[in-house]
Amino acid sequence: MEINQPRIDLKKQPTMSCEQCKSEIFQEIVLIKKVPKLLTGSLEDTIVPFPSYRCADCGHMNEDFRLFDETNKTNLI
């Protein structure tokens, strides 16, 4: 039985650009959260990686790539 998957032409999709410098080149980065052992019930603190992106030219991270609102410490995922 075949599953009908939508055919998406990625060439026709918009290319994201940096909100500050308009560059279209990004670097993959990793944000790391440390979860205290008291919250997880484990014997040790847990390190949790979250992949994201920043501009390769100016280093800016677009709002779409921000996984957490660090001003309010609120998880946006």
C-alpha cells in the first residue's frame, strides 16, 4: 500500500534571510540546557542539547530560531 506524500518543490519555497544583515547563509549551533537532578529524579544533572541556527555573516539569531524566551525563562517549544 502506497502512502500519498505531498510533493514539495523546495526550489519554489522562500529562502530565509538574517533579520539584521539579510544574509542567506546560516550556521548550525547547539543551545544547551542543564536540568537539575532534583527535577528529573536521576542521580546526576542532565544536559539537553537543542540544535538551532545563527547567521554565518553577523552571528544574529532570527526570532524563528529562538527556542526559549530567555528574558522570561519561558520554554517556547
